[in-house]
Amino acid sequence: MHAIKDAADPREKARIFALHLRESAARTAGVLSVIEAAATADAEIASLWRTLQDQGLRKMTLAARGLREQGALRPGLSIARAADILWLYIGPWAHRVLVTERGWTLDDYESWLADTLYSQLMDPAATRPPA
């Protein structure tokens, strides 16, 4: 994730984040979907699901805070709202619907994520000169 911090351009930050989410979802979306479904019928699995969701939100809050500190977040967007948006995309839902159910390629999914993250989170004026 250092590559996101090191990228000067907000669009590049979104592209790098999207690649990370693509790779993560390809590995974990199926398992997370099973845990989510089983959580409705088993208290221990429900607890695991809540823990995973809480951990994800904490990590995305840190990521959003980092984007704010780098001056990359869109003006007026709170860290909490940015974390919620990021949290949505680290879950299995978008991947499951678009890739598994709708047949999108992973390249299409990654491209959509990059565009979505950029438009929802990033300040296009927040470019910093290369070091």
C-alpha cells in the first residue's frame, strides 16, 4: 500500500487501490460470501462476520485518513464517509455481482473500481509534484 502513498496523482492512487481490491477480491470474495451467508444461521459465524466487517472498516478508516493527510480526498468528504465508501468495495458484494453474476472480466472490474474510487473519493486538484 506504500505505492498509493507514493503516487502523486489522485487518479493514480485510485488505480493502485483498484488493483489491490481486484487482487484481494479474486482471492477472498467467494469465501467472504459463504461466511456472510452462513452468519444468518450460526451465532459463531455471525460473530466472525461482524469481526471481519469491523476490521475492514478500521483498515479503511486508516486508508481514508491517509488519503486526507496526503491531501487527496475530495473537499467536503469526511474521513468517516470515505471509509464507508472504501469499506463497501473491500467486501464481496461488488465483485460477486459484477464479476460472478454479471460476467465482467477482472480487467473491467478493476477499471470500474479505479474510475469509481477516483470520482467518489479523490480531489482532482490534489496533484503533488514528483519528488
